[in-house]
Amino acid sequence: MNNSFEQSNKTHRNIYIALLVAQGVIIGILERMIPFPFAFAPGAKLGLANLITVVALFTLSFRDVITLTWLRLILTALIGGSMSTFLYSFGGAFLSLFSMMLVKLLGPKRVSIIGISATGGVMHNVGQLIVASLIAQTWTVMLYLPAMSIIGIAAGVALGIAANYLFTHVTTLSYLKFHHEKHPSQKKE
């Protein structure tokens, strides 16, 4: 009986991860269709798919969040991207993810979901600019960083507010967040 229960939980977790990946891919593809109004940073995006990463940080284990991020990046690149978009997305997504994980370790009394998301927004841009600097073989690309940081903070705050809204108004997410926070021994699955 216990083995059946564990298998059911694993199946539910995998379905949840698949749903988040699908949502992230769709948001990423839709975001590419939106013309970005800031001409000073060609190819810049708001990073709306990072909402999925923020939600995952509070509902899944670290290992599952990494899996989700990999799947989202690979599928988005295969469906509507190129090798260069994959490299930029990879640099931004993983620097953002690890930065948000570190900031999240400070605890909810020191930093909110909005602060964690804003950190992710800035670090996503830093990651993409590092990749651009390596590809262009010059660090002058980093001159975009101040403007990109302002956009990253604004987008991160907006996504953090959206994540707060989802955790407050979507019962399943509230339950998963509560369960994730109250059962740390089950995070390592």
C-alpha cells in the first residue's frame, strides 16, 4: 500500500512538473511575439516565463526545479529558437535560478517572494550579458547592465506580485507551497 502511495505521489509530481514546463514554454513563445518597446537593448525580453520558475521554487525540490528549467529551455529552443537563443536563455535562467535559491535561503522574514523574484530578474539579465560578452569577446556589452538592471528589477517585482497573487488565490498552489515549507524531509525526492 505504501509503495502505491509513493508511486502516486511521484506521478502527481511529474504531472505537475510537466504542466509547469508546458506553461513556461508557451509563455516563452508568446513573449517572443511581443515587440519590446526598449530599442536600446536589442533582443531584450521581460522574462515572463520566469514566473514559472518562481512558482516552482516554492513548490518543488531544488532538483525538480533544475529539471523543470532544463526542460523548459530545451523545449523552447527546439520549438522556436536557435542555438544562440538557447545559450542566452541558459546563461540567464541558471544564474537567475541559483541567485534566487541563495536569496530564498535568507528566509521569509528577511526577503519576500517579490524580493526573490527581483533578484532573479536582475541576475537573468546579468547572465545573458555575460554570455553576450563571451560570444562577442568583449566586456563592453556590460554597458547595458544599468539599464537592463532597472528593467530586470521592474519585471522581477511584477512577476513577484503575480506569484504572490497566484499563491494567495490558487488553492492548489497554496497547498503545495504550504506542504513544501512544512515537510522539508520530502524536498529531496
